[in-house]
Amino acid sequence: MQPSEPDEYARFAWAYDALTAPFLDSTRQAVLAALDPSRHSPVLDLCCGTGRLLALLAGRGFSVTGLDLSPSMLDRARAVLPGASLRLADARATPFPDRAFAAGAIAFALHEKPEPHRLAILAEARRILAPGAPLLVCDYAAPATRSARLGLGLAHLPERAAGSEHHRLFRDYLARGASEGLLQRHGEPFERLDGFLFGAVGLYRVG
């Protein structure tokens, strides 16, 4: 999808935070806790959506930039962060120079993309991050426990509600080993920092 193509989030961007914040805000707080404004600024949020994570980071003193492909979601982000650096662009081919950021984040975006797009986004993130800069990825995890399998079962409900193609890509993500499988294929070292939704979601530090 290019910026000129239909905006798949247009119909529910207005309600996105109200619907998802009770489930996603704990993951955003974990991302915030994993970064230090004295070492990890400026920070880029790829696929930043409504800017909720960016607002938390800015409130802690980080210099922040957000990028998303949805005009509707960026409109919401601009309302939260007037004057912030927010760019409408594809995360596979950003407008930023090499090594421009001291940290990056990608939250709940990779599972809704085709596999080649997922890998391209991770490669682009590494290009625009400084050497040794952390990339924090938060997304669905391979279920290692019964409670994690229960959490993924619950996750099928909102993923199915987002549409048949969205749900198909979510299932493909899980079938390929979820975040752990994707990060292994990407090839950089990574570690799991935290888990959410009974272990069905993981926060990973890459690089």
C-alpha cells in the first residue's frame, strides 16, 4: 500500500485508542521503561498509528519522530502531538538518512503485513538506526504455555474483526513462528524483555 492508496484505518481511526488502550498501554509503558532519553534520543516509532507511544516518549524528554502509512491515524497523532515530526510514508522505504536515530520501535504492525514486507521493514529500521541502537519490537509471540495459547485464542477476536485479509496475515505470522520466528529470519541478535496477554505478546530488543 502506498500513501495514495485507500486508507484501511479510515473507518475506525477515531475509535482506535478507546478500543485498544486498555490492552496496549501496558506494552507502551514497557517500551518506555526500556529506553533512556540520555542515550536513546532521537527515537523513531515506525507505524506509529495515533501517536500514543510517541506522546509517552515525548513526555519523558525524548526527541520523537513518527511514521505511518495511514493519513487518518496520523491525523489523530497530530492532534495529540501538535508540531511533532510525523511523516506519511511506507516503513519499507522511509525518507530518513542512514543512522539517523538512536532507537526505534515497531509495535503491533508486523503481524498485519505480508512476510516480505515484515523483513523489509526490519531491514529498513536497521538502516536508519545508529550502530548498536536498540530496535524494540512488540508483537505476537510463539505460544510456549497453555496460558499463552489462551491469550492467542482471545487475540483472534479483534484480528478477525479487522477483516479477512488482516486475519489471514495474523494467522500466517503465527504459523511462521510469530515474532521469534520472524526475528530469527531477520538475522540480528534479539532478546525477549517482557510478555503480555498471558504471554501471547512479547517485547523484544533487537540488536
